[in-house]
Amino acid sequence: AAVAVVDSHGELMAFLRTDGCKYPSITIAINKAFSAAREQVPSRVIGERSVSEGFPMSNFGDARFTAWGGGVPLRFEGQIVGGVGVSGLPEEEDMILAAQGAGMIG
């Protein structure tokens, strides 16, 4: 698995990957955290809204936005201060681990 932590602008602040983590998971974890921080909602919600509202992901104008689950906003004292993204496991597990990680802060 890969774990990324970004600031409120989506810029990488911390990163960790386990042995055997596949390289695409690195970029995906960072992009999940970026998406959650920028939109201030879990990355899966962005994907759900894209489908339900007919708003293509390409309309964001930045290829880093992703619709996969596993990115969550990072809150501290009620403010969005960043995001956490996890990739490399099944999507549901990515989502659980990202939420647990973010919950340790806020």
C-alpha cells in the first residue's frame, strides 16, 4: 500500500509505501489525497457526483483529480488542513485506512 498526506492545497507533505507496493499506487495515493483536500470531500464522493451530475472528471482541468475511493479530507478543529490518500489495496480497504489515518489527527 501507499499512503500520502497533503496540505490544504494538495501539495505532498508526507509519503510512505510498504515493501512490494506497485508503482502506480504511489501516484494514485497522492492523487486521492490531492482530490480530497482540494474538493473537501472524500475522493469517492467526487466520482459519485461526477456520474450523478454528469460532470466529467476531465472538467476539473487537472489530471490529478481522481474518482476512486481512498482519499479523505484531513480536518483539524473543524478546518480542512489537507488530505490523506491510500492506494494499493482493494478500494474499500483504501477508504477504511484513509479514514482511520485522518481520524487520528482530527
